[in-house]
Amino acid sequence: MIRHSWACALFLAFLAVSVRADDWPQFRGPTGQGHSAERDVPLEWSETRNVMWKTPVPGAGWSSPVVSGGRVWLTTATGARDVSLRALAFDVESGRALVDVEVSRLRGTAIINPKNSHASPTPVVDGDRVFVHFGANGTAALTPTGDVVWKARFPYESQHGNGGSPIVHGDLLIFSADGSDDAFVVAVDKRTGKVRWKTGRRQPFDQAYSTPLAIRVGDREQIVSAGAHRAAAYDPQSGKELWRVGYRDGFSNVPRPVYGHGLVYITTGFQEPSLLAVHADGSGDVTNTHVAWTLQRSAPLTPSPVLVGDELYVVNDVGIATCLNAKTGDLYWRQRLNGNFSASPIYAAGRIYFLSEEGVATVIEPGKTFTRLAVNELDGATLASMAVSNGSIFIRSDRNLYRIVS
């Protein structure tokens, strides 16, 4: 009997490990490309349906939720002229506030875009460290209980505030800093915050707000970063530029690149947005040699693309969703969704979720024809992207954080 009980306990422990929920540790999830491997994810919800908990979020911010170690992390900014830049953590099971700590302080009036906030970059969790980033206003490493391990600051002038999120690659924390006076990509030691490398962009400088993406092409690792007027890939250990692609009129880039089929999908930003599919195996300036195809109609300024199989899905800021052949750029369908869009779409449980600024989530079935599965609405504005973990969807509105369950 004792042996049988021990065997049952061992089996249950194994089962618990094997079905352990995936964390969502960074902007756009485990891979940085908006994908979740979880299958039991809610399809439908409202303010009165499938909400496990809803908890107020103090201050203002559009950083997206990340989930790790039983905690949901956000950043926020409180105050008007004397702004406190803060890290927040909530308990996954109850929504109870666990951490509320000031990381930095912004004194005086700072001008930002009306759609932006002083707390827009998304945290990244790596083991026992939480990295928070406020653009030119500072970067910090925290313990899970909110103690500050180190702080660093890399000043530059940004007309519209902060935007792009940091990423962890090996023992490095990497982020882009694109301002009107200076532009660079920087890697710091994630244990100390000390600079390991800092690579300047080529002039002319201009604003950009994109998050880098780490990829592997053959035996070569790359950090792809979209900036004003050009995107480039860098060696993650040295910061050496590997290749670059130019787009003369593109700046204020926000979407994070995605990668598949040997192609990096990059959006060019203002004035007229387009999307480039670029072969990632080049060297030097590949503008005239490695662009496989270009989308010039209904490309997004803010939401990132999502790649599912052989199809690439994008939604632009005014709600036009497009499905393309990811290899050739051929159009399968184009469909208007209600509302305006800033959040990046996600793929989970075999479905694609689009979240509008008005709190409406449209869920579709991937495929070469448009099939709408559900439309779900919450109160408030929703510019932050969704997170998926623990069989749940986490959504940040302008006032609250939600855990949605089946």
C-alpha cells in the first residue's frame, strides 16, 4: 500500500511538471513572436463572463503584462509633474497586489505622444531577475520581491516618450535607443548593468520605438532591430552589424519584427508604412538584394505581425486585418475589424486574437479564408498586448488588470 501510494504521488508530481503552464516572460511571449503553446485558453469573455479576477492598476502605463513565477508584472507612472516610475506585481491566483516599488523619478513636464505613456516598455523576467525599462529615463534589475539590484541610464532625446522593450539573450540585456540626437543598440551585463557593447546607428537619426528580436540563421545568432530609416542585424556577442536594410522614409517604428521561412518581417513606420520580408542570410547593405517582397497597402504603424504556419497576419492601426502568403506576399484576404489597434495579435489554442484600443477582442481561425470565431468586449481602453499563461489570458486596460479563464 505504501509503495502504491508513493508511486501514485510520483506519477502526480510528474504529471504536474509535464502540464506546467508556460510562462509569458517578455513582450510577445516566450518566443517574442506572439505564440503560446497552451491549448486550454478562453475563446469568449465579457465583464460578467469568464473573468477569474479583475484588479485596479494604479497610475498610467501601456506596458504589457508578463507572467512568471506566479506573478504578473507591469510598469506604471504615477503623478503629473513629479512622476514616479514604478514596477508592479500581482498574484496570478488572486490578483492581489504583491509589489509596488518606485524604480525612478521623472521631474518636470515631459511631452509624450497622446497614445504613449511614461511606462510603455514591457518588463522581461529571467530566472530570479525582473528587468524594467523606461527608455531614456532608466533601466533596472529587480528581485521578485521588488528590491533594486542595479540601475542604469542611457540618455537620448525622444519626441514621443519611451516605447521599445528590452530582451534577454544569454547573459545580456539588450534594447534599442533611437532618438533625434543619438541612436544606438546597447547590450548590458544582466547581472551588473555594465555595458558590454554599444553600437551606434548610421545617421540620420530619428525616433523609433521597436523591440529587438533574437534569431538564429544557420549557425549564426542575430539580434534584429528596426530603427528609423533602416533595420539591422547585430552579432549578440560583439554588437557588430551583420546586415542592414534601408527604407528612406520610415521612422517612429513600433512593431517588433517576426521571423520564419528564412525571412525577417519588418515594418518601416511613418510616413507611408510598408512591410518588408527580408532574407536574413545576407551581409552588409542588403536593401537591393535580399528583400523578398513588400506589402504597401494596410501595413501597420503600431501592432506587430504574427506568423502562423505559412501565413502572415497583420492588422493596421485603423483595423484592417490582412492575411498573406508568408513566403511570397500574395494576398489571401483583407477584412475590416471594428475599432482602432495598438496591441499586437497573439496566437494561442489554434486561434488568433486581435485586441482593439476600445477593449474589443476579435478571435479568428487561422487560414486562407476569414473565419470569425468570437467577439469579446471589456470596459476601458486597451493599448497593451495580451499575455497567455496558466490557461488564461491577461489583459491590461487603462484602469484594470484582468485574468480571463475558460
